Amino acid sequence: MQHVRVFLAGDSSVTSRPRSMAPMTGWGQVLQIFIQNAEVVNAARAGASSRSFVERGRLEWILENIAPGDLLLVSFGLIDMKPGDGRFTEPFGDYQWYLRKYVLGARARGAHPVLVTSQASRSFDDHGNLRRPLGLYPMAVRELAVRLAVPLVDLHEWTVNWWRQAGPAATKALFLHLEPGEEGNFLDGMADNTHMRGRGALECARFVAGEMCAQGLLTPEFFRNLDANIPESAVEYLDDHFYDQMMKSRTGGRAVSAQMSEALL
């Protein structure tokens, strides 16, 4: 069987987290639980937009290491929407322009790009109605996917429907909502409506893997646990020192070391 890798380019909703950030979890961190016979290479970076990921050489690193037959899943938007610090992009302007670089770069190397809309934030009004703070970004991804004939995994719409059905109270268990003293890494508590904990990340990763399977992006033997009950205890966090090394190394001009590749399996 051909050795296949699934590269992930994205922001804090996708990235893997070190032990010092537990129980905060990105869906890319747990995607390997649902994929077998293929290596998930999570190159997503907290705080990255589609623009800054390119400007800081992280896309270059992926394109230096990706090979024919590999997949590249691309998911940005949470940072692209924030103006003022050089990471902002306009949905139907430079946001789509940067996303094209990921798509065309992967294709030029014989790899297969996949666009993934960003998960929805947990943002309810006083009447329990779910807001859509991402605005036009998911629509821009959908339009670009059609224009470039790229497979689309619409994680945003799926999570919108899930958050609406669950409601304001139940969704707290999916996001980083912690009481003071509940978790050692967040002793003062936390009320984060953007970043997920294990349960939310696991179900988002399950959906992404399920869509990859349903769309035939990989054949069925590459998938596992799509219907299994996965406990939050299955989530693994990176050693902090290794995490820091990995984040510093994944910029253009550096290839994947065998030791680092093995550690991410």
C-alpha cells in the first residue's frame, strides 16, 4: 500500500496542543484517531491566518515535504476575520487569493487539496439564537471550491447545526468552559467560545474523516472508528519542549526529520 500523508494547514481550531494547554484541543490533533494506514501531519499553527501562514514560510514547508498522492486539508478563517495586525484578509479578495496558493501549490506537486470551512464559534444572543461571527468567510470557501473544482468539507455548516441543536448550555461542554480549579492548566477558570476541548474536537475530526471517506478522498481501508465511542481520555497532548521545537522548525527550507515524523504518528 502506498504511504500516504494527510497534511493540515490551519489555525488554532486545527492545531495540536501541548500538555500545558490541556484540555484545549484542535480537531487536527485527534484526526489520526479516525485515520489509519496514513500519517496525519498537523502543520496548523495557533494565531495563523491564510496570509500569515504563507508569509511566515509555513505553506512553503508543507510544499517542500508533500508528495504525489498526499492530501492537503486547508482550514482558515478565525484569524483572517480579525483586522488590525497584518493577518486580516477580505473574504472575497485576498482570502480567496491566498487559499488559491494552497490549492495550486498542492496540485503542482501531485497532491490533492481539500478545503475545510472553519468550525462555528459558540456565540449565542440573549434569546439563545446562534450568531455567525465568521460572516462571509465560509461562503468564500464554498465559492472557491466550486470555481477550482476542489473537494469541500463544510465543517462550518455542520457545527452551526450542531450548536443550534445543542443550545447555549450544552455547548459549554464542547468548548473550553472551565470552573476555577477544575483544570490545573487553567486554575482561574476559562470561558472560551472559540477553542474546543476534547469532546468537541473529537466530533469535528470524526465529521471531517467521515466526509473524506464519503467523498472518496481516501479509500475505506484508510478510515477507522467512524462510529466508535471515543472517550476524551483518548486525546493525547504533545510534550511542551517537542511542541516548541516542532513549531519553530516547520518553516520553509527544513524537511521532515524521521524522528519528528515518527513522533507524530
